Amino acid sequence: MPFGLGPTPLTYKIAPMSDNFAANFESPSPERLSFWAEQANQLAWHKPFTKTLDWSNPPFAKWFEDGQINASYNCLDRHVLGGKGDKTAILFEGEPGDTQTYTYSELLAETKKAANALLDLGIVAGDRVAIYMPMIPETVIAMLAVARIGAVHSVVFGGFSADSLRSRIFDAGAKLVITADGGFRKGKAHPIKEAVDHALQDNSCPSIEHILVVQRTNSDVALSDKDIWWHEALAKAAPEHEAVGFDSEHPLFILYTSGTTGKPKGILHTTGGYLTGASYTHRTVFDLKSETDVYWCTADVGWITGHSYVVYGPLANGVTQVIYEGTPDSPNFERWWEIIAKYKVSIFYTAPTAIRTFMKVGRAVVDGHNLSSLRILGSVGEPINPEAWQWYHEVVGGSKCEIVDTWWQTETGSIMISPVPHTMKTKPGSAQRALPGITIGIVDENGSPVISSAEGSEAGYLTIDQPWPSMLRGVWGDPERFIETYWSRFPGKYFAGDGARFDEDGDIWLLGRIDDVIKVSGHRLSTAEIESALVEHHWVAEAAVVGAKDEITEQAVVAFVILRQDELGDAPNEEEIGKVLRSWVTEKIGAIARPRQIMVVSELPKTRSGKIMRRLLKDVAEGRPVGDTTTLADSSVMKAINDKLHNGATD
Ligand code: PRX
């Protein structure tokens, strides 16, 4: 099956780098390769592979290249054919309290119909399909149906705005959007289809041929001639569908994530390697006992955690898992703990932000529930501070569960650094060790490994030093950006964008992003993206955004804006302007990017070469004395900003 079908073909022919460039890359040892081959062979291959890795043209890796595989078959058919058809795959809990259960046979039957419905709509292997949905079983079915026919899904988080959805559909050249009339959130039916209509208005995404709409909230939605009800399409579709194998390197999905520029990157993952990474890490990190475990990962499938640890990892491993539609506080903060007790969840995977929120609410909401079924607790998305780790351990885990703090990224596809339960003593606040099969390094500014001694090491930059099966294969439509962003900073190594250090035991401590990517409640945002949203408003001449420390969300968005006096007209006062601009960002990107605070300033601190010094703005936003201002073109700027400190508008 060829690559790059469709309007934005992936070109794998890059202008050759210097000869040295390729020579910098390490090749994995034969032992390492047989380790990965062994993991891959736990999957069902339509055609077995004979070559484990082609690393002759780094950083373009080909894993299990001559093998053929179908991701959906591995998540469904394989289990049903293996006699596990009656096993529960999904225990769905809707926010209003409705429930639904799918066995593996039932999930397969629905996925087959959905796959046929897609084929009936003319979707073929290689086509991109956007998925913009709430957290309901149909979302998982949609992803598996797309993968089943070799099409490429691009799931867009349901909390992103219509504008964000539009740019992602456009960039991927998607032919179809799968969406829902709405979803339940915080006690209300939330419209979703409306945002799709808005995104597609004026034929702004001409590649879209149809929109499949799942009925979830029974809300009134206007259907155009391109819209088709999901249930009607599935009712008409043939029930049988035989999954064929696709080349291991066939694209499985694109997932957009924020980088250091204003434009999100479409991270590309391919089939065999990704599925190997997701399933291997899921069974290893969570010490999976697939016959008895009940697993629950609270992530939305709009993020990589939902892809790897709600859909592909758990289903490839044949577990029973909980999927919950709503927020942790609906109708109150007891909800998650009720769900764990009700379904006897044994493995629970969530983000530190959630833990810190519950810490603030107080342990009483947790204590009233029987959580004795829990045995493994996972954390992901941002560093977990030792206090939150302890609270998770004692209050949620009853001091008897193993905690796995898992470090990874959209780009890595699966967990890279984590303790492996029962093999090492865990340590509050440290993700500890590279998983077997992964080589992690920490280097200084010049790319030399930091020296680790009995006292630990200096802080440095985290790198991954050898290829791994679930590594990203590219940035959709932009191979140069792929090389530049990840493989150029430290030749021969994957540069993650995170700071890290070793402690005295050689364990790894993650220190957060060192670039202009920020983490708000575990969600990844780019300061540049928020800045470009702000300057799109006619009041704003210039904007600088920083991530300021936040007790609950880890970081919060704080924006500094210079207003265009000529455009203000009868604009309200600064506080009102702040409110308007915060809503503007919500509309442009989504509620997750809404600034906590907007400060109106008359100038921004810049170096003589015109670069905004965000470090100084971060000092102001975090209430610290402002650091060294000697490189500023005009050092009085920071004094003026500081003097205004208390005038910013906040929620
Ligand atoms: O900064 C790191 C942080 O999240 C970034 C990746 O974000 P994203 O691609 O959205 O994926 C999140 C879910 C895997 C990383 O560069 N990060 C993720 N996990 C941890 C973490 N930081 C510290 N500790 C972690 N466990």
C-alpha cells in the first residue's frame, strides 16, 4: 500500500543533509532489535515481517517494513477468534448516568458495519477522516473503522473551537468528518455539530464530501445534503467486513499538537510500529493481568493518551475498560470515585492536574468510596509534584498501589520513561527510568552528555538516542519541519523539548518544557499560537504569552498585549478589554487556551535584535523580582510593566 495518497503527499525524499548528519545516528544492537521483534510478534500479522528496522536513512525509520498488519483486526477480530468474544471490552458511563456495555464481539460487529458505511461513502485506504466527538463508544468504533479500511484518522479534541477544527481538517485534506449532535458535559447537552458547520461554512474545506453524525443528545441539528446520520448509515451497511493487512508503515493516524510556532503540527504515526509500542508499554507499565483487570484511563481520545491508552494499547491487549463521558465534577466531585467503586477498577490512569484539584477539594470526596480494587495508579501529561504523588498514593491508593509516573509525548506514540511496577522502588516526583527497549540521554547545551555523579547531575536537555517502533514518522506535509524540530538540535538524537536531570541513583527527573510550549492541565499549547490568535483581534497590535506557574493546572496562560489606540474607538476599559480578549482566544482556539490573565502594556521587553524576552514576562506573571534586564534594548520597559502589575484583568 503506497504512502501519501491524497492532496498532501508525504514525501520521503529530503534534500540530502551533510554526510555527517546520517553518520551521527546510532544503530540499535542486534539484541535491541530482537527485543522489539519479540514485542511486535505478540501482535497478529497478516504477513509476518522479516526485517525489523531500516535505519539507513535517518531520521526516517521503517519498522517491520515487509510485514502487513491491520490495527482494527488486532484490537477486535483477534480476540473474538481467540474465544474472547463474550469478554467485556467497554463499560461506558454517560455523564447523565446512562450506561452501555460492549463485548468484544459487539464492538467488532459495530466496527464492521461502520467500516462498510465508510466504504459506501467512498472512503478508501489513505484517505483522511476527521473525528470530532464526545467521549462515547462510537468514537472508538469510528477510529477502529477508519483504521480497518486503511484510512487515516485525525481526531480533533471536542473542546477545540470551530477555527481550530477547520485548520486541522484543511491541513489534513480530510474527505469526511465524523461527529455527533452533541455530548453531555457539566449537566448539559453541549452542541458539537454546530462547530463542524461553522468550520465548514463557505466551503472553506473543499476536500470534505460528507459528515457522519452520531445521535447522542437528541438535539435539533440542521442537516445539509452532505450530512448523514451515523445510525442510518450503519443500518444500511453490510454486517460483514473482512480486515485486510496493510503495510506496517501504512499511516494509521495524524494527531495535531502544538509546537513552538503558531501552526499546530500534524504528527504522523504508522501502523505496525505504533501498535507494537502502544501494546507493549500498556502491558508492561500497568503490569497488565488482562483476564482480571478493569482498566480506566480518564484521557479524552482527542489527545495522544486517549489514542494509545484508551483505544490501541488496551484493546490490542484485550482488556475490559471503563469509558466515561463527562467531567470529574459532574454532578459532583464524588463521580470518579463512584465509578471506580462501581466497576471495581484495578488500573487507573490520570493527570496530576486532576489529583491536585481533588487535593484542594479535600479527601472526604474520595474517602467515602471503596477503592480497594485499585492496584496500579498512573500519572501522565506533566510533572507530578511529590505532594500530589503522596496524596494519590495514600488517599486514592490506600498506600498499597504502585504509582507509575509516565513520561512521553504525542511524538513518541507511547510511554518512554516510567517505573515498571514491582521491579523498582518508586520515588515521588520522578518518572525514573527509560523502559526496556528505550535509550534516553540528557545532554548539555553543546550536546555532550551531562555528568552524573553521586550527587546526581546538572539539568540538561532530554534526548532519545535510538529509534523506537512508535516514533513519529513525520509532520504531515512538512518533512523539513520534522527534521528541524526533532533531529537537528542535537545531531543523531531525538530532541524532546524537555529539561531533565539525573538524581544520585541515576533516576530521571523531568523539569518541564524548555521551549515555548506550555502545559495547562496537561494540555499542550503553544505560546505563539495564542499570540497569533490575540493579534487577529483588531484591538491588538502585539502580544506576548507566557506560561505562569499555577497551583492546580501546573501552568496558566498569561498574556501581555499592546493595544492599537487607533482601533479602540469606544472600547471599554482595560478590565473589559481583558474579558473580551479572553473570550476571543476561547473562540479562536478553545477554552483550554483561555488566558488566566491579560495585562495591557505599552511596550514589550525586547532584545536589541527584536526578540521578546519571555523570561522577564514570566517573572512578572509569577510575581517574582524581574531577572537580568541588561540585554534589553530599553531597560525601562520592565519597570513600566512592573508598575502596572496589579492592574491586569483576571477571571
Ligand atoms: O513536557 C512533557 C510533558 O508533556 C509533553 C508532551 O505533551 P503531549 O504531546 O501533549 O503528550 C502528553 C501525554 C503523553 C512532554 O514534552 N509530560 C508528559 N508526561 C510527563 C510530562 N512531564 C513530566 N512528567 C511526565 N510524566
